[in-house]
Amino acid sequence: MLVRALKFTGFRNLAPSSLEPGPRFNVFAGNNGQGKTNLLEALYAVCTLRSFRSSRLRDLINIDGEQAYVGARVDRGGLERRYELTINARSRIVRLDNKAVRPIAKYFGDFNVVLFAPEDLLVAKGSPGERRRFLDRAVFTLKPSFLAVAQDFEKVLKSRNVVLRDEQLSSSSKEEMLDVYDQQLASLSAQILWARINYLKNVQERFAGAFESITRSGLPASLSYEATGEVLGVEQFPELPSQQETEASYLAALASSRRADLRRGATNVGPHRDVLRFQLAGQLAGNFASQGQLRAMILAWKTAEMDLLAEVHEDPPALLLDDVSSELDPKRNEYLFDFLRGRKNQCFISTTHPKFVLLSEDRRDFRVENGHIEESSSL
């Protein structure tokens, strides 16, 4: 898969322009605040129809504008397709090959990207919420239909919490409404749990192998997942019961937790409370691993994520690398670019200086300044 051309207008601070990236390494250099990350965000948005930095559509539009547009011409297996995203303050318009897309699921599948941002390097030691979002972003990249399920879950969860806190409702009305929301929440929770666990099962072995390749330490890296409500057994990534049985388990757990939820005014059972853990030699990595080992774990995860996508789609995804090299120590920075040279991915790399990108062949360099992008020499 290759992005042959990009076009954007009105997107954050980027000046209206068209861009023809190279087939391998595209390096965008510039000082902080000039628009390098905005460019990667625009590419991510036209692929995934969402931002990796904000949930508000208005944030993606130039401060002086009312609309943003991003278009991408993508070649996969000799077939070119045109992806277009128009963003308004409260809505978006999506077109594929100059046609409206219905259902939206038809937009996804042939255009895939993997994002690697500096904040990802902190995930292994970050909050459970950060790790859940990190996992969900990977699941969505592999299975785009997951996004709609996750969004529906958030809506139902919010509505249930409103009912829990509503002191104006009678007890009987509140119980009736909670019964309805529990049914919906149990179904959506089961779908999210299945998607997460199946993804982790697929990525686990690749993750462990990539970590050993990076560190050559002999220390095993692993992943574990803990679900609230005793929905999962204690063993690592157990065989899930049927989705119907998992839904029934959630329904029972929500019923059992209802009294406590009413006291607290919040739902305490569900995938929004689950915990993904990174482990090193059987210990919690966030507590015992060094900073270098924690960052190597995220490199290993991204390696596994790209390899899984390439296998499932029979085509390597594009990699968006947002100024990560400046955050890595020299040894892991060297590994990163050795790894990239050995893959076939098209790469979009932002950096504060071209010298941080340890690649000398198959690269095309661009200078980003005050939102303007111009092709340049590498040094």
C-alpha cells in the first residue's frame, strides 16, 4: 500500500498544499510548533476518520476557518483509490472514489496506518486509561468496525451514569431504566472484551519476539489483561466463553454491582475499568523495568502491530513516526531505523532535525515551517 498523493486545506495551521510522498521514507523536519505533527495528524485523520490528538472536530480546523479538507490518493496492488475527508465544526463528510460512503465501514480496509507518537513511549508506565486507549487504537486499526462499538458503549455508559446520579427519579423508574441500560451495556461490553482479548492473543507472541530482538536481554516480555466483574478467569488470555455467555456474565456482574454503583453514582463493571499490563520477567513493567526497557516494550508492540496488520491485510501499512527518534537513546534509535530498513512499509517521519533520522537511502526530505511544506535536501 502506498500513499501517492496528499492534499489539504484549512487543516490546523497547514497552508493549503498538495504533496507527492516517496514510496519509502518521507522525512518532515522543522522546529517545534511549525506543523509537522499536524501533517501526520491529517494523514491519520483521512485514513481513520478521527484524530489521535483530539475528540473535537473543531480542533482540526484552522483557527480562522470554518472547514478543513484532507484528500489522499492511495495505491494498493496497482488499484488507485481516492479518500476524502471534509471536516466541519460539528460534522464530517466522507467520500471514496468521489462517491458518498454508505455504510461507513466500506471506507476502511484497504488504507491502513500505524501511528507511533512520543507519548506512546510512556504507556507501559502510564495510567490504566492510557493503556486501554492504546490497546483500543490498535484494535481499531485492525478491525475498523470496533470504533462504532466503542462509541456506542461510551454513549450507553454515560446515560447509565446519569441515571445513577439522578435524584429526581423514583426508585422504580430508576430500576426500570437501569435494567434497559444493563442489557445494552452487557452486549457492548462483551463485544469489546472479545475484540481486545482476541487482539492480544494475536499480538502476544509477536510482541515477545520483537522485545527480545530489540534488547537481546533474555528477559521475557509479556502482556496480561484483567477484566472487572470476574468476567474472565485468572489465567492469561483464557479461552473466552461464547459471546452470549460473556454477555450473560456481564449482565450478572452489573446486577450484583448495582447497589454500589448507585451509592457511587458511577458504573464500576465493564471494559472501561479493565487493566492491560506490560510485564517483564513476570513482574509489572511499570514498577520494575528501566526507562529503556519500557520504551523497548512500546517499540516491540508497534513492531508486532505492523506485522499483524501486514499479515491480515497481506499488505504492509504506512507508518507514521512522530518525532520518536529524539526521545530514544542512541542504541534504540539505531534499532528503530535498522528495523525500518528491513521492512517494506512506506514511512512518514517527523523530526526536529534530519540528522536524527538514521536513513541514507530511499528517503525524500521536506522542510516544514509555519505550516508550509517544501521539499528539501536531507542535510
